[in-house]
Amino acid sequence: MKSKIYFTIIASLSLMIACKTVQHKTKNTPNLKWQILETEPYRGKQDDITFVDKNTGWYVNGFGKIFNTKDGGVTWQKQLEQKGTFFRTIAFIDKNVGFAGTVGTDYFPNVTDSIPLYGTKDGGKTWSPVKYNGPYVKGLCGMDIVEEEYINHGVLDKKYHIFAVGRVGTPANMMVSHDSGKTWKSKSMMKDCKMLFDIKMFNKNEGIVCAGTNANTAESNALILKTYDGGNTWKKVYQSNRPYEGTWKASFPTNKVGYVTIQSYNRDPKVTQQRIAKTIDGGETWTEINLVKDNSARQFGIGFIDENHGYVGTYQIGYKTLDGGKNWERYDLGQACNKIKIYKDEKGEPYGYAIGVNVFKLKKMNIN
């Protein structure tokens, strides 16, 4: 009789543990999946994509093309084709006002456009060069927009601070607008770094940039700089000790926890370890995390849904983590996934879009 009671208790405990395990697994594996969208074929890496809501978005590529969707990526309309322009980055304040940055000349072949930034006020139907005060900007690789509420003649209003940085292959410059894109100023950052790839601002004053220490990739270390005064001055918060490296793209699911891809161009077959950098204190300090041992897995985009659940794009395929980068598994994001954008809707539910050779959409899947 005692044996029977003992067995029943053990069985009950086992069932409780199993249920907890299943619940834990469900919590940490959201029912989300990246699905490829039908877009115009492109033979290389496309660089940036942005959305202002679930349905309205734009993407750009090196053929001087800008595409727009109003149905969440089901269909795309080509808004612009400008030969000689290599569009590298794009950002929109709302459905009408947006900006597209170019990589500039003397880096990629057949690129003749030396205008770093274009703007639109009609949702991308027409684009015009953006005027700015300050030193000449050779090219741009990343943009970020910060929204600020303020009192405007007794009424609560919003203004937007727009930050743009570049470029790959040097020189390092930034452009800033504090009036929603009406006026712009440029600034050289060559004293702080030699290449700039991405920017993430937590507010109008504080943020980080992804950079490289040297214009010569063979002599460059991966570098992260932080500002506390809106980009006027910068502090080094991370630098790798290996050559052939630069940081590439950043993702901050919270203002404290963030991730940055470390891109290696070392072709030595013995150098296989790929890494990312992680911060848990808002970019003050960084720790390197191993991604995969694969010399061909050159990293590009990165995007996190929350502090633990995120994705990295590489030259061949993507990778996924559910535990903040402790473990990674291969995940199909296509080739050279360069930008991963994660958003939250009005209910706090995540959705997202990613771009590389192909365009992907993050969707919630139904479980039967």
C-alpha cells in the first residue's frame, strides 16, 4: 500500500514538472516565423527596409531603386529608379515624410551619385536632395529617428530628431536634424573612428554607433562609441583586439539590453569563430558572445524581439537564439540578411521585416 502511494506521489510530481517544462518552452518559443515575400529579383545584398505601421513600408537597394508597400508586403510598387545611385539606408517619420541615404562614390562600381541624402514629403512619390550645413558627407549607411513630445503653444505636440551616419570604406561623418528633417547639420567623426555603419539613439542625447577603427579593413578593429550629448562628443565603450573587423548593425530590444554584430573579413581558414557583442547596461560595457565557428558566416543584420529572442543574418544563412545568445541554431533568413527591423503594434505584439538578397516578414502562425 505504501509503495502504491509513493508511486502515485512520484508520478504526480513528474507530471507537474513536465507541465512546467512545456509551459516554459512555450513561453520562450513564440509562435512566430519569418516568411519570404515576393519582390523584384536582386542579385546581391539589399541594405535597408522600414515600416511606419504593419502595412506601410519601403525598402531600397544598390540599383537606385525605392519600393513601397501599403499591404504589408503582399505587393510592392517601384517608386524610384535612379541609375548611378546606391541607396543604403531609409527611414520615415510617418506615411509622408521620409529620407533615403546613399553610400556615395568611390566604393562600389558604377556609382556616380555624390548626394548623400534624399527626402520626400509625399510618401515617396517624389524625392529631392537634402540640403545641409557643415562638411561634405561622402555617404551614409544607417539612420535612426527619435520621437520627442513637447508643448507647442499650449498643445502637446511631437518633434523628431533624425540621426544619420556613414560610411563603409571611410570617411566617417554624421548628419543630424532636430526639427523633423527641415534643417540638417553635418559633422566629421574622423577623430573618433574611420568607418561608420549604424546608429541607435535611446533619446535625443544618448546613443551608440557601430564603427571601425581604420579605413584599411586589414588593420581595423570592431568599435562601438557612445554619446551623451547628441553626437557632439563620443566615448569608446568597446573595441575588439582582432584585425579585419568592424561592428555592423545594432538591435536594442530595451534601452538597457542590446546586441551588435561583429563583422570579420579575415579570410584565413583557421579563423572560424564569429562573434556578436552584448550590453546589459545601455551600452556602457560590452561582452563578446560566440555565434558560430564558420569562416564563411560573415555577419550582417541583427534583430531581437525581446532580451532573449533574436536573429542574426550572415552571408549564407541566418541564426536564431532564445536565450540571449548563449545558444544559436541555424534559421533561414536567406543570404546576406542585412537589416532586421522588429516593431510592436498597439497591443504590444511583435511584427517585423528583414532584407538581404530577399525580403522577409515576421508573422504570427496559428497553431491547430
